Amino acid sequence: MINRVLIDVTTLELETPKPKGSAGRPRLYNDTHADLQLFLERINGYFQWVDDNPYKTQHIFHNKGETVKDTTEVPRPYTIQALELFIGMVHSRMGDYEKRKGFRAIITQAKRIIYENKFSGAASGFFNSNIIAKDLGLASKKELELKQGGPSSFIVQLATKEGQAGHEE
């Protein structure tokens, strides 16, 4: 599994600096190759930390009259929210950075890694597939609506995320 953002930041196009007033919070990362490299290292540091710090679950069971404790490591899912916390960024700022040329490629690849981690973790049974499917936008929402069309017929419409389909009986 690829769990690192592998980009040569020196090849990334930078934003043209715009004059900024004194209002507002100063940026954590400016549009320089040095700041892009720092940003990339911190993102990869997050992925490494998650890999190095799995959840630990303890199981207690009885075997031949003895109580046995067993500790199992369970992988943590990567999340954009935890990534933002790890690199010292508030949630609303990540979207601002994603609009900037140099940062866009790094954030896009990081989001792809997060998506793949969640998807494969749910597919392998490590993560709750229902929660991950909703988070990744894969769960289809179905609404059942009954319309009375007469004494012996009715129409059932199923609305899904992809669109609407009707079925008449």
C-alpha cells in the first residue's frame, strides 16, 4: 500500500504572491518550495504516526480454567480531520491551501491515500464498512415513497444518490 505522498516539490508551480493586508491570521505555509517541503514532510509524518500507533484491543478469555489476556493491534484509519490536527491546521484552512497551486498536488495525493486506506480497511474488515461507506460517499440513500394511483395499483419510487428510478406495480 502506498502511504506516503511522493512528490518532488521543486517541480511544483508556485502561486504568484499577492499583497496581503495586515488583517487575518498569518499563513502556516507560504508559497515557497521550502514551505511546500515542510508541508509534505508533516503530511508524511502524520501517515507514519498513524502506522506506528495502531489501536490496541485487549481480549480476556478462559482457556483450560486459566484467564488469558491477549492484546491485538488494529490499524487506525487515516482521516483528513486528524491530518489537519497533526499538522496544526484548522479544518477550514485545508480547503484554502488546496486552492493554491503548489499545495493542490500534495493535498490531492494525500486525500487519495486517505480514501484508499479507508476503502481497503473497510473491505478487509478492519474498519466498519457502513461508517466508511458513508464517509466516502459510497452509501446509497434510499427513500421509499408510496403514491396511491387507484384501488389496485400504487407507484414506488426509489431515490438514490445517483438519481431517481421509478417502478410501477
